[in-house]
Amino acid sequence: MDKTFKLALGSIVVGLVVLGLKYYAFHITGSVALYSDALESIINVATAIAASFAVRLAAVPPDANHPYGHHKAEYLSAVLEGALVIVAALSIFREAYLGWITPKPIDAPFEGLLINGMASAINAVWFWILLRYGRRWRSPALVADARHLWTDVVSSLGVILGVALVPLTGWLQLDAILAALVAVNILWSGWRLMRESIGGLMDETAPEATLARVREVISQHAEGALEAHDLRTRHAGRMVFLEFHLVVPGSMTVSESHALCDRIEAALREGIEDIVVNIHVEPEEKAKHPGGVPVL
Ligand code: ZN
Ligand code: ZN
């Protein structure tokens, strides 16, 4: 079983445990704020299931239908996660409104808060694991999952503090206000998440650090060539796609220039993980020094 997929399955199990605990905390207290916190966990489980399919699909090798691979499946899962977060926020607003017009006292507040606190501690530990491996494996789906989990932990802490104030102050409507604040926070994180994934879907160029490394490797391994220009990159999940023009003396044979390209490609693959390279060879009259990568 793929390592990313294993982690995604872990998210589903953790999500179910946290959902159970948070729902139980709501059940014994009747608090709208704790209800909103539990409802948000349902979204976590749904998105964890979507992410586990996405990472599995992203790992499928290129085929006749998808010759560039299936890496963008991870962005689809992140977009879906953003959309579900918005749905969750809207349903919490509804509950908050009902709690505002008919406020009720909170039963067993401290037992409820303790159970919700345990669930949040589990989420915090899982957030840290997801972020670490998501970054290490450059998986947008895992990083998106982790970021989302972090907004959960922060909003849960706010809810715990606020719900503790309800019996202390006797201000019952604070419960509904907290639920609405949770919804605003969730909505904000959902929006940010979707914006980021859309950037990936729109073929944004590779990060500046990768581009600098690409230029460095080309200029060090293109002995015999005159110039490289028109570098273009895009990225999909952890894959980087690179294409550029390589200017060589017009007298160079096809075999020689092909061997040169193979050398550059091998060096790039060694220097940059998960890169796919495509080189277009041109004779010297196509050189355009300004903007080209000079070759050593
Ligand atoms: Zn050219
Ligand atoms: Zn070849």
C-alpha cells in the first residue's frame, strides 16, 4: 500500500474518533457551539475519504488517456474540501441562529469540555503528522488536510474557552455567538484553501528555488551547446514539467545533439526530483542572448 494512501486512511480513522468524541460532548451538554464543532468533524471525515481516493488516483502511472499522469487529482480533492467546508459553515450559521432566538442553558459543561478537549488534542497531534509528511512528500492534498485540521484545533480551543464562560457568566446567547464565530473561521479557511488549489490547477510556474536549480544544472551540463532559452515550467502535485530550447552549432549532427540532450536530462533528473524534461534543439541563428541561459 502506498505511504501517502496509508496516511490518508489514518486521517479517516482519526476523523471518526474525533467526530465520536465531539458528538458525545455535544450530546451531554446540548451546546450549539459544541454542536458546530462536531458538525465540522463530519466534513473532516468526508474530505479525508475524498483525499484518500485522490492520492491513490494521483499515483496511477501515465496512460493513453492521461499521458502526463494523474497528479492533478490531488488538487481536485483540495477544491472539494474547500467546497465542503463552505457547506459546513452555512449549516452552522443556521444552528447559531436557532440557538440565538431560543437560548438554552448548557448541561454538564465541564465534562463536555473535557471530552471536546481530548478530541482537539488528538487533532493537534494528527495535524503535526500530516503537515510533516505532506511537506516531505510534496502532497497538496495532505498539506491541505493538515491546514484544515489546524483551523479546527484553533477554533475548538476558542469554543472550549467560550463555552466555559457560559455557566460562569450566565450569558446563554454566548453559545450561539461562538457557533457563528466558528462558522466564520471555517468559511475563511475554506476560501483560502480553494484559492490555493485553483492556482495549482492553472499551471502556475515551478517555485523560484526550483527554477534557479534548473538554470544551474543546465548551464553546468550543456557543454557543446551555445544557449538555452524559452524555459517554461508548470507543476502538478509533486511533478515538475520543464521544456526549453537548446541552441547548438548548426554543424552538430542529430546524434551528437541527441546525446547532449540526454546528458542534460539525466543531470536534471538527478538534481531535481520528479521532473519531466522536454528539449527542443535549434541551430545557432536562433540564439537570442538576452533572456537566454548562457552555457558554460
Ligand atoms: Zn528558440
Ligand atoms: Zn531520446
